[in-house]
Amino acid sequence: MKFLCLGYLNMDAFDRVLPAEKEEVMKACFAQCEPFRATGKVLEEQALHHIDQAKSIRPKNGKPSVTDGPFTETKEQLGSFFIVEADTIEEAVEVASLHPAALFGEQYGFGIEVRPIQ
């Protein structure tokens, strides 16, 4: 079974980080990705560009209406995603728990949501 794992962060908090600190955080993330990927359960993993590059599409009067920005305006924004192959959601959570966003970055609002794919 496949599971979509969504990585979130508080974009405002992360944007305020000084470049040197941001570089250290990213180095730590890349280092932690090794055991995560070594599980052999991660089928796809991608980071997303900043929300200022997002476009949202909603129906309006039967036609697509495009606006700048993310679909929802919340404190935590989607920053990455990955797909895990696992037998159960518990196994998917175990794999996702090895991702950097589950281990550190609390001050930046890091977190992961795990959802089964139909």
C-alpha cells in the first residue's frame, strides 16, 4: 500500500532565519535523509518551492479561477512530500518518523502528515 506523506513548516518562522542558520538546518536535513532513504520504503521524495511561487485554482462560475499563493493561508505550509510503500499506516508512520521534519525543526513548525493513497 502507498502512503502520501506531507512535510509542513512555518514559512514565516523559517523565512526569518539567518542564511548561516538556514544552511546548517539544511545540512542536518540532508544528513538525516540517509537513514530515511536507506529503509528502501521511500518511492518518491521532493521539496517544494517557496509559497510565493504557488498558484491556486478554484472553480468560479463554471470556469477555473487562478490566484497567486497557496490554496489555504495557514501558519504551517506544505514544503515537501514523499511517498512510502508500507503494509500498514503504522509502518508508514515508522518510516516517516525517520524524516528530518519528524526529528527536529520544532522552532520552524516542522511536521509530517501521513495519509493512505487510494
